[in-house]
Amino acid sequence: MKKSLVYFILYLVLLTELLVVITERDEYEDAQNEVRHKMLSSMATSYKSPLLLAIPQTKTDFNLGDPNSKEAVVVLTPIGLVSDEEKKSVEFHVSLAPGSPTPSGWPSGGLTVENGNANFQIVRGDDGNGKLIAKIENPGDFQFKAYCQVERQLPSYLPDFLLDALKQMVGEQKTAKSKSESFSISAKRQGGKVSKGIEVY
């Protein structure tokens, strides 16, 4: 009788420990699922948010007479890129604003990452930011308009079951395009000023 009681008590102890383990496992899985859902929801919200283009410095002065100032640089920062694939493929488009004088060497039809030349080019970094590098040769107050666009791409590092869940949250993928933003480059020689695109001393 005593031996049976001991076994019964041991059985109850083991059963209790098993229930504790099962409960902890279920709680852990619930916590994992909650974290996973919040992560995917946050990513889905980012994909659905509009793409923006920020230009930290919208007015750039360029001194044609300074031998140390060989080029003007304008930073183009997309806001809303999610995956590394998007950062590597985002496109930038820069055109002259209506009424602006035309700088020497400006490409016909506007400037992109692909059609840069010796005077003007856009360099895209690994972080998705772009840099317009301009070697201005003639004086003028040049006005530009710029926008960026990207084909929405889900991150490749996610396992398939998470990608499938994210696809359901995001819906159909499409091209995202930012609104057009303005910036200017004012080029003049040291000691002179620019008036309606003509250098005056």
C-alpha cells in the first residue's frame, strides 16, 4: 500500500511537471506568434505607405571661379524603402523646371541613374540614397524637379511561410512613385552675381 502511494505521488509530480512544460510551451508559442504578427504587420504598413523623396539641401550655391569647387552635390533621400532589394533598385528622375536656363551638358529628356555623362550623374548608394553630382560650366540659377520610384519587392531573407503571410497582408505589389520635389543650383563666378541666368559684374 505504501509503495503504491509513493508511485501515485511520483505520478502526480510527473504529471504536474508535464502540464507545466506544456503550458510554458504554449505560452512561448503564443508569444512567438504575437511577435511574428506584429513584425509582419509593421512591414506590411511600411509597404502600403507612400514613397517620399527628401532633399535635405534644396538650394546649393556653386562658385565657378573656385578651383577647389569642382562639382555641386545634391543628396536625394527616398523615404519608405523597405527591403534591400528596393534600396538597390530605386530609380531617380531629375528634370529641369519650366523656365529654368539649361546648364551645359544637361542630358536631353532629363537625368537618371542610367544616362549620366561627364557633367551630370546620379550615384545610387547601397542605402538607397542618391547623389546628384553636377559639374557646372556656365553661370545661371538652375531650377530642377526630382522624383523617385521603385518596384515594390518583399525581402528575400524571410522564410517562405513568412513571405506568404506578408504577401497576404500587403496584397498586390506595384510601382511606388514619390511626389515631385524642387531644388536649385545657383552657379556664379567669385565676385559676380547671377541675374536671370546672365552673369553680372
